[in-house]
Amino acid sequence: MSKSKAILATGNYASAEGAIAVGCRYFGGYPITPSSEIAAYMSRRLPQVGGTFIQMEDELASIVSVVGASYAGVKAMTATSGPGFSLMAETIGLGFMLEAPMVIVTVMRGGPSTGQPTKASQSDVMQTRWASHGDYEIIVLAPASVQECYDFTIRAFNFAEKYRTPVIVASDGIVGQMEEPVFYHSDFEIINRKPPQVPPSDYKPFEIIDEDLIPGMAVAGSEYNFYVTGLTHDVTGSPDMRPETQISLNKRLCDKIRRARKDIYDWEGYYLEDADTVILSYGINSRGNPEAVKRAREKGFKIGYARLKTLWPFPEDLMEKFGSLGIKKVIVSEMNYGMIIREVERFRHLGFSVSGISIPTTIPFSPSLIYDEILKEMKK
């Protein structure tokens, strides 16, 4: 990390500053608690760096404007919470079909419906994965601190540009609004989208030239003339309803992310080498685990813990590591009624059982609660 001085900031402000640091110059948004501070911050900061902020009339318009800004050659983002994300879902799907690099920060709150606007939750993690219809693969990052709101937003933009895809940062009401020291450092790579690899006369907007399955992207309104549509399309961007085109296009949209999973996966684990039990968590709810696990280990229990930094694609390599280490039980801890636990259960064939601390609360689990649940699990 660079020698920049740490300052106190909220996670929402840190996400906004991370976006600016990596080159975001457009924000199209609509206020919604608990993400509104991101829009407010960007309305002040973007004009200072030559960027553009627009508050649209609603969430539908805001996400459409982000797709348009992306195709105009600008790094673009929006921020919202669960109800707004629901309204954005159709256009997020359009973003996948058009392969438009963009970032959506969703600051999760209690639901469903209006729910608890000023509280936190982890109940939208499946919404981030399955918001839109159709076959696609998504990248979702889950920060657990203010520093990670800064770092993960930068990472989200780099993934969006590298893979020509929408990327989600799944924050929550506590991480977004709490204050912690944060370094607004510059020790990171800035990735920009792949430009066209052929002259304008030969350009096809979805033609694959490289093995990474990612087409070069021209700027709308430039000397590159091209057509794009949300319909199933061929490499020229023109609608093509043939079954073979549908198969080819959807497989490529998914495979460009599936092939890159090793680059995208991120997690951390502690005390795994000698553990027979692991507690697995993510986001704000992971912060009570170190103390709880330390107490349990002092009592002689062989327990470790792991934290997911990437939710989607789900890090299968971590599950394989559990299997190779001979882990016997995985306890999934999450502030919902059981979501990521369903993914973990797919890997029981690797030799571990799966249980959960799944409570649809708006308050992160305390170390004492986690410790008590560990003791209960150990007695089974």
C-alpha cells in the first residue's frame, strides 16, 4: 500500500472514491437508503475530475443511462439497494447481452419489499446472482470493511473492463454507513477495455479474435459504425434467431467468465490446516468470527474460519481445499434464512457436512453468538 495518510470515511464514500480513483467518470443514480450517500458524494466529486453526475427520475432510467455512458466510452456506475436493484434487473440483463462494462454497488438492507430501509442485511446475495433472466455469469464482490469498499470498487471496475461485463459490489447498510480508517492509495493497476482490433471498415462488434472470448469494444459515435441489440445477435450485432446462434452466444457470454474463475476467485482462511470444522462467512457478518474462533480454539476445538471476498462466481476452489484438508463440517454464517449455504451444500460429496447459522436479522452476529453456536455444533 502507498504511504497515503489514513482518513476516517464511510464505506459509501470509500466506494465512490475508489470509483473515481480507477477512472469512473459517469454516475447515473437515484437516491435510496442506505446507498444515497454514494450518489450525493459523486454529485460533488465527479465535476471536480471532469466527470458527469446525473440524478435520473428513477432507478430504471439511471441504469439505462449507465449502459449508454459505457457505450460512449466512459467508465460508468450506479448505486442502489434491494428495491432499486429489482427495478434495474431488466437493464442489467441488457448490459450482459450488450457486454457493457459497468459497476453497480448495491448496499443491502432488510427486505423483502420496502423492508427496513435504514438497516443492514445479507438477504440480497441471490438477487445479485439471479436478478435477470437468461443464461449469464456474474461477478459479485462482498466487502467487509470501509477499506475493502474502496479496494473492491476498484477491483470491480477492472473486472468490468477486462471481461466486458456488469460487475456488482454487494455492500450492506452497516459497512456502507460506518466510519473506519481508510487509505485512498494508488497502488493498483488500472485496466481499460480492449479496443477494436481491426480498422473501422472491418469491425464487427461481437467478433471474437482472441482466445479470451472478449470482443474489442468501439466507442459509439466514433468512426466505428455498428449496431447492437438486446435480441440474440450474430457477430455483426444484427438480430439472429437461429438456434445455433442462441447456443453460441449464450455459451460465450458464460464461458468468458467461467474460464477466468481462477482470476476472479478471492477468499481468505485461517487455522484451516489443523481444523476439522470451519465457519464460513462473508461481508459484515464475518467480523465476529476471529474472536469466536480464537475462544473456541482456546477450549481445544479444532476450528478454523474462512471469508468469501468473491460471492459469484462461487469459489469452488475453496470447497475443494476443504475437501483436501479433510474438513468434516462447514458452518455457514449469514444474515439471511439460508442462501450461500445452498451453494456450499452442493459440495458435500467432498466429505464434509454442512450446517448454518442462518438468521434473517439486521444485526451482525456477535462473537458470543457465534461462539455459542460453535459449541452447539460441536456437541452434535
